[in-house]
Amino acid sequence: MIPYGRQDIDEADIEAVVEVLRSDFLTQGPRVPQFEQAVAAYCGASHALAVNSATSALHLACLALGLGPGDSLWTSPNTFVASANCGRYCGAEVDFVDIDPLSYNLDPIVLENKLAEAERRERLPKVLVVVHFAGQSCDMQAIAALAQRYGFRIIEDASHALGGEYRGQPVGSCRYSDITVFSFHPVKMITSAEGGMALTNDPELHRRMARLRSHGVVREAEHMDSPPPGDWYYQQQELGYNYRMNELQAALGLSQLSRLADFVARRRRQARRYQQALADLPLVLPQEATWQRSSWHLYVVRVLPEAALGRKALYDALRARGIGVQVHYIPVHTQPYYRRLGFRAGQFPHAEAYYRQTLSLPLYPGMNPESQDRVIQVLRELLT
């Protein structure tokens, strides 16, 4: 089976992890801050905080921004459920903004119209989670202008987009947002096996997330209510969580980061090959806006109605031939949990229409030309 995505681990990665296993620190040692500093420097952000998953990073970001009961978080329906669930963890209401039918990202025009209506009803969101789907950045300049006008905070869910660029700057610089979140799951741009990171240019947001990452505990005297009686002393200032990344994960992530540019270059070459080889098939191919550089985390096509096989039949036929295609994503508002909260089919028609046709083709740094040729060949056989 040719998978839709796969980690790329080399001997340097393995040695980096083995070195930690032979060291004195398996957790709370030097590798985590080294990894944080390296990702912050790569993205041009002031602060970075490594955690055990991107979901944890989203949760901490919401908490740091003060999201809670009585508040509202908006996000895209075309995402994994974590982008919405982080709001529910905080007791907030969640709503969705439909996608642009060309980029599959949250549509700034739909957002503007929805904000105007929400302002009339005095139901503006406190937080907007924008999702850079498949590695392509949302139009952050337009969204940031709306945030300034309507007063909401912005979290970039850039789980797909490490290594991408927006208007000449790395995704993660936080120029147009309060906090950016990355994922290091094995199929993402780099991996730490599991793990995530939150970046920000605001020192207070960073300090709050750092405290919440580790049980709400502080060890610095200047952050305590009273002078500590000794070096052993700590205080729990608020209810926090154990969302720490360990040293093994950080060592792997740090080693992988050194190959990120090569990973992105390989993905871009594979995407270009697909663009050329599939152009005459009854598929809608992904497009890259001129004001950004996608990281090409996913290569997503839409199966047109005139195709010989519909999406479901094509999915089944490809997998039967050893091509591990996937579907990204089932619209979040159609999930049973969110239906029980009052959402229903038909509310976000662009996301739903996209879902009925979408298919993610294999694309990952270690995919060789022969495997990609096989994907192209089988697609052509099935659709022509």
C-alpha cells in the first residue's frame, strides 16, 4: 500500500533520540527549550512553547486568550475536530464559517458577512481559529483587518503549514495573529512522534501558556504570592494540565527541523508532477494563491460529476489497487456531537459540497517517483 502520508526518519533522527536515552534527562531537560528556540527562530516569532500535541496547544491558546463560558469560538468546518473542540474544552460555544470553494480555507467574505450579523445580535466571537488547510495559508491580512474592526482574537491552526509562507513571511511569524499552533504528528511536515507547539509574539500569552502547560505551577519567586522558604518550593497558581513534551520528542523534532526545507522542496516537486500529469482528468486540482507558498501537506483533488467513477467508487478502487488515498475532512458540524448541539446539514454548503467530492492523493517526502507514477497510472486507468 502506498500511504497518503508517512514520516521520514533517518539515522541522524535515530541517533538524536538515542543520545537523549543515554543522557541524564528524559523529560524537562535541555532539548525542549532548544527545539522551542529553533522553531521560533525559523518562523521569526518571539516565543514558542512545545507541548504533547497540537490539540493541547490549541487548548492552551484558548485559555491564554481568556476563552470561557459565555464566549464564542468560530472556526472552519473543513478541519479535524480539534480545531473546534478546543473551544468546547473551555466551556465556550462554537460556530463555523463556511469555506472558499477554491482554496477550501475559511472564506474572509463569508466571515465579514457573518460578523456584521453577529454584531447586530451582540454575539460576536471572542476567538477565531483559522485553519491553513493542506498547507495553504488563509488570507491572514484580510482576517486580521476584520479582527481589528470587530475585536476578536486570532489563533492560526497551522498544523498543516509549517514550512509554508504568507506574503513573503514564514507561517508562524504571528504577524497577523495572537498565537500560531503547529502539529508534529507523523504525517505532518516534521514529526516528534506526537507533539505540538504554540508560537506568539506576546510575552504575557507565552508566560500564561507555559504555566498552564505544567499544572499551573510556578517556581520563580517573582510569580509567587509570598517569598519561598527554600529552593524546593513551588506554588500552584491556577488549575493547569500536564501537557509537557518530553526530551525524546524534542530531540526528534529538532533533528527533523534541520531537514524541513528539503521536505518542503520534495513535496512541491511532487505536487508539480501531479499538476502536470492529472490536468486532463475530470478532477479539480488544488491551486496555490500568488501571495503564498504552500507547504503541500496534502494534495487534495475533487472528483467532478462527469467522472467515470464517483468519489466513493474511486476511493474504493484506488485502495483495492494499493493506493492509500484518504478523505480530508468530514465537516465538523455534521459530526454527531455537534449535531446534538444544534448544527445540521446544509448550514455550510461549500464545505459540504467539497466533502462529497474530495480525495487526498499520496504525497510525502519519502515517496519515490515510481510510487507517484503508479498513483498517476492507476488514476488514469480508472478515470479515462
